[in-house]
Amino acid sequence: MWGSSMFEGSTWLLPISAFFLVAVIGLLIMIIPIRWWLIANASGVQIELLELIGMRLRKVPPKEIIIPLIAATKCGIRLRINELEAHHLAGGNVTQAVGALILADKRGVEMNFAEAAAIDLAGSDPLEVVEKRKALETGELDEIACPSCGKPFKVDEFVLAGWVKYLRKHPAFQELVNEQG
């Protein structure tokens, strides 16, 4: 008699237990980003669940690391998750830095992740730096910055011809020509 009266008014136990079970499962899903682990592994990027949990604990959004890592891996560029995460924590744009590496690889320009990250953290656009390096290599640079004010301006054959004409008339150029004989 004592045992049966204990469970007679316990109809509330089942809904509360179900609520706590759903809450615990929801909490685990929030902490363990299984979705990003599945996406990464399905894309050929080997990553451990513990690495993703560590990202969550360090408040690094896994999406901002996994998507650029997948893009780099698909392009044949091997990067370490730690590098990408460190760049994000330093305030850098991981997608932009990895995009610059991919562009550099496709254009045949030498660049590593540390260099792309440094350019990004310095406030410059690493994609633009890759384009300028390629233009310098091929001799197609058509825009330069004014040394006085820093404003960029276009350089075409007419501007270049004007500079050459100006320099040939300049006394310093004349002295240089006379010295070299």
C-alpha cells in the first residue's frame, strides 16, 4: 500500500523527464557541431569532433573555418585548422586570406598562408595584392599610387610617354645622361 500511493499522483514525471531529455540533447547539439563535422568529412577534410568542440569553446564559429578549409582542400592547398583559427581569433578574415591563396595558386604567384594572413591583418586586401604581384610579373601594371598623396591613378601609354618626355627635358636627367656618356 505504501509503494502504490507513491506513484499514483506522478503523471507529471513523464512530461518533465521528456522535457529534460530534449533539453540535454539540444544542448549537446549546440556544443557539438555535428553538422560541420559531417560536411567537412564528406568534402574530404579530415577533422576531429574534439577540434570542433574546441572551436565552440573558444567562440570561433566552425562555419568560418570549415568552408574556407574545404575550398582550399578542393584546390589542392593544404592548410592546418590551427592556422585558420588563429587568424580568425586575431581579427582576420579567413575567407579572404584563403581566397587569396587560391587565387595566387591559380595565377602562379608565390604566397603562403602566413603572408596572406599578415596582409589581411594589416588592413590590405590580399586578393588585390595577388593581382598586383601578377601584374608586376607580367608587366601589366596599369595603376600606381602617387608617392605624395597615395591616391591611385591609371597609367597608360600616353601617361608613360608624357613622363618620358618630361624626364628627358629635366636637368637631373640631362646630368645623368652626360655622366654616363
